Amino acid sequence: MLVRCQDCGCEEEFSLEGWRCACGGAWEPVGLPDFNRTFIKPDDYSIWRYGRMLGMDITSPLVQMGVGWTPLVTTHLFQRDVYLKLEFLSPSGSFKDRGVNTMVNQLFSMGVKSVIEDSSGNAGASVAAHAARFGIDAEIYVPAYASPAKQHQIVIYGAEVKPIQGPRKAAEEAAQAATLPGKAYASHAYNPAYLVGQVTAAYEIWEQAKGKVPDWILCPAAQGSQILGYWMGFSKLLEAGLIKQLPHLVAIQAKRIAPIHQAWTQGLDHIPPIKSPRKTLAEGVAIPGPIRGKRILQALTESRGNTLAIEEEEILPAQDLAAKLGYYIEPTSALVFAGLKQMIDQIGEGERVLLTLTGSGLKGAPQYR
């Protein structure tokens, strides 16, 4: 799999030892194939429906997992028509399954038998689920404050949980230090195949909405992989002449840890990390400095998007609002409902909005309240 670092321009074949560029940047796949509707596998309702358009070494799953083709439903909120993309109905309960599925298939094809990941919970649970399905060993490093339900979910798949005291960054550093020969760093932040998996959500939405893609897409944002997946996928649909313009992408963060929002509102071309992050109920976005910062800002710029920062006291009411519609989502996922309420006046009456419901409420909340 040929990859490129967007920070320094270096290109090379992806390897287990070179899980990131020598400059410290994250790899991206080189030359994502053009979208061609004739390549869609009509009888495959997983992300591998688009296997020939993912630009990977494999075009079909080595082990079936059932990831993808999550429901797209409509509702009415704040006098606007709203799509809800139910990513929390993925096998492990979060949108992370899209990227983890492509990542683990790629690693498995390379002979990997043991993986290490660091996560606030959802990515770790997804890696653990895939490790169980693929028959490989997994160690998952999590912040000690991560939701007990998420930690239990990781354990029940048979993976080993390594709770690390301190901020989210400490879990990342511990995982990287433990990545020795014989163990692959299955990082949802760095792995290029993970990013490819997130592209499939854009293709699904285009198909499910019968070409009437939303004008606005609101996403919780931490490492920004979902934002980047939408941007890359809808850009391919635009190049193919299948849509007229990119949806406006909106990255939503908790105000207590909002590096993307701060960089965007200050007009920066990079994202400086938050030096003293505070705990938030939205633990899934508690990333003080996203790895692909420049690309996130590029995606927001090219889509004429925006960012929002949600106050802590707005999160649980937003979760309650989703529940009143029949959807039990975790606090991180609820950020999109608070964000829609905050920016509703910016959305035209005839414009369509999509909210990505990223994680199940059954995963619980962090130990901080």
C-alpha cells in the first residue's frame, strides 16, 4: 500500500515498522481511486461494497464482520429536515468500526498476529472486537477515567485492557512505547487504511439519499477521521459529477477540549495542542492535539464548513433530546444535537442537515461527572 505524508511529502510502501512518517506525520493512501458506480458490489451491504474504490492491497474482506450500510433515517428538528446516520448500530457500537475493519483486514493480510491500540474507548472496543473475530491478540491502552462500560466491552472480547493514569496523551505514549517487534501498532489516529474505511460513509449516504446529499454534516471531532473521510469521499463524488458541491462539514467539540475550534476561529493553518485539557463528559473528543490537524482545517476550508464548541452543561440535555427521538447515544455523540441547536439560524429553511450519531449510549459515560 503506497502512502504519503502530507506534512513533508515523503512517499513509501506502508510497513509495520514505519507506522508513521520519519517526520512524525501520519500516512495517507496515495491516489484514492475515482468513484465509479459500476464498481459497486450490489449484493454486498458492507463497506466492501466499495472495495475496488478503496485503493488498498485487498478489495474484499479476508474475514466478514458486517461493518457498514448503517441506516439513514429522517426526522424534523428545529423546523428543519434532518438526516440521522445511525453509526452507533455498527457491530461494536460506534463509527470506529468502519476504519478499524479496513485497518485490521490490511494488517491481517500482512501477517499480523498481535496488535496494540490506544483509545478513549470506542476505537479500542472496535479493535478488540475485530481481534476476536480475526483470531489475533490485542492490548488496548485507555485513560483510567474511560467509561467502565467501554473498558468492560474491551475485556469481554478477550483483549487485555491497560488503564493509564493521567490525560489521554499518556495512554497514547504508553501504547507506542509498548509497540515492540512482533506487535503491530493498530492506531486509528495514524493508520492510513483506517482513514480509507471512513470514506465509505460518504458513498453510503450518496446511495441511501438517492443522490440528494445533505447540505450540512455535523460530526463530533477528535482526531477528525470522520470529517476527513466525508471530505475525501464527497470530493470523489464531486469529481465524478455525481454531486454539485461538497456538504458543509462542521466539526463539533466540547468547549473544555476544543483545539480544532480554537485553531479555526483564530484563522490558523495548523492546530496547536491544548496545554492543560480539562475533563469532559464527551470523552470521545478529548484529544488535545489531533494528528492530522492541517488536513482537518483543509477539509473545513474546502467544504466551506465551520466548528462549534459545546458547553459542558449542554451535553446531557442534548443526549436527552436524542432519546426523545428514540435514539440512545453516548454524550460524545450528543454533541451534534447541541451543535444543531446552536447553529440553526445559519441553515437555510430548504437545506438538508445530517447528524452523525457516532456511539451507543450503552457504552456509558466516563467516570468523571
